[in-house]
Amino acid sequence: MKLTKIILRHLKMRMKSPFTTSFGSFQDKEFLLLEAIDDNGLSGWGESVAFHIPWYNEETVKTNWHMLEDFLIPAILNKEISHPDEVSDIFSYIRKNNMAKSTVEGAVWDLYAKEKGISLAAALGGQKEEIEAGISIGIQETVEDLLRLIDGYANEGYKRMKIKIKPGWDVKVLREIRKRFPEVPLMADANSAYTLEDIDLLKALDEFDLMMIEQPLASDDIVDHARLQKEIKTPVCLDESIHSYEDARKAIELGSCKIINIKIGRVGGLTESKRIHNLCREHGLPVWCGGMLESGIGRAHNIALTTLDNFILPGDTAGSSRYWERDIIEPEVVVENGWIKVPDKPGIGYEPNYDTIKEFTVFEKSFT
Ligand SMILES: [Mg+2]
């Protein structure tokens, strides 16, 4: 295949409710969409999961635009590609910027599957016809608010609840949840809010029978996490610390975690995601697919990836209506009794809605 034209769009979509991070709250989600068109006029789609502020990692919408415009798109335009695995080799001379790289790579995978006339899930080697949906709930004003949300999502059938924790919003909150929902599959994501100084508190979380605690320590650490995992029963899951197959290999060797959250953007694409998935399977570590408040395009990629067999634990992938009044794909992603049906149409299996995309586009540029 040859990408003869690429359209890069900067979108701004209003979420149903504000999202709170250490930088504060935001409700308008800004992100980049990349449409890659091949010499037969077929389009493949990729989404950048970088946020407009560098709270999750160092990449932003703006740094992604720069990387794509000045380096990644020129490196791939009009180049003959026989398989999407080649994209990471083409980009290998560029350090990091994984989310920017993944934006192009995701579009190439979609296009590759469309050219073959198979679903993206099938192109990746996935077998599942449906995947379990999980929900991620941010820090709320009150514990009561949180309990009400959990109750609602449990009634919708979501297979696991993930809550965000931080110092001051942890033991007390989890105790209340367990009192009200003793059986609900529950996990806690700390987004690096603790250090080894908090080890007693982290040990105290063992009593809540959590499926895992996600990224309790520093975002660039695997050494302290190994020490922590030896001290606590709750399985440690790494998110921010794992950027590549090599990071995963080292974390497994050190015993830094028992579970890995794979985010396609964080590790630079679907090819690397699959390599990490296979490595974890060899070592008996289950994986799951993390979410970044994606629009339907990114969500579709997550669904396809989750069809691989070692995605044993429910991920962050929820229905479109969890975040959006109106998504940019048709049909929208729907959760029924906690399950999402994997589309079997070619590529990502959902149709991008050009009218809706246009409505949310702030700026676009074509490259030929
Ligand atoms: Mg996380």
C-alpha cells in the first residue's frame, strides 16, 4: 500500500461531564484525527490520545501536531508499505513521541485491514466476538456521589469498576464501597500518587480484595514497584511506566507487577501492543486495555486490540454514551449487559461520520 494523501484534523468535543486531573478540570476534549488515504482511495483512521495538557505524559495535542507535520507524515507519505508492522521501523529513528507515532500506525492498520477486506480485530489475530466493558470513575466531590455512580454503572452491567485514588481519597472511600458493594469487581488507579513512604497505607488496601492497584508509585519507576509488590498481596498493575516491549520485559524480570495495562498510544501503536501482549502471555501475566477518553475512532482500535486472547481482564472501554452526547462514528459503541459486540466489517468496523467530524474540527491540513 501507499499513502498518497493524509488529512490531519484537530477536533474539540465537549464531554458529558468534566474530567479532573492534577492540572485541574476540563470538559472540552481536544485531540487529533488522522485520515490516511491510499492509492485506491480507501481511508484508514487513527486517533492521537495525547491530551491538550501534559498531565498523563509529556506529549500534548500540540507536540503531536508538530511531530506529525514535520517528521512522521513526511517519513511515510508515498512510501510503499507491505505490512503495518513496518511503520514502527520507519519511525524508529525518532525517539519516543509514541502517541504521535501511534496515530499514523493506527490509520495504517485500519487501511491494511480494509484492503484485505477483514476486520481490524481479525488482522491483529483476535478471536473474540464480544469484549467485556469496564468503567473508570474519577474522583468525586463526595463518597455518596461515587457510590451513586457505581450503583448506576453496576445496573448497566459493567464488568468492573475502576476508581481513581489519591492520598486522602483512598482507604475511607474503598471501605465505603466495599460496605455497599461487597462483591463488585473493583480496582484502584493511583496515577503515581504515592511513594514507598506510604507502604503501610498501601498494605492496608489488601483488605479490600481489589483486582489490582494501578500505578501506585512514580510514573517512571519499576524498581520501587518491585519492592512494593513483594510487600502487598494486591496485584500491582503498571500503566505509565511501560512504554515498550523492553520496559515490559524488564518489569516482568524484576517482579514489578503482576498485570499490565496496555494503552496503544502510550506504547507507540498496535504492533508494539501486540508484542507486549504476547510477552505477558508467555509469562502468565494477564493484560487489559486502558482508555484515554477516546472518541469512537480510538475506541474502535481499543475494541479490536482487546479481542486478543490474553486481554483477560475487562478494560476501560465503555460505550460512546459514557463520554459523548454524540460520537463521530456510526453506529456508536454500545454496551449491552456489560458486553460490546466486536464489529466484523472491514477495518475498525465503524463508519466515521464526516458531518459530525467537520462540526467538531477546529483546524485541518492536508498532506500530499
Ligand atoms: Mg491508569
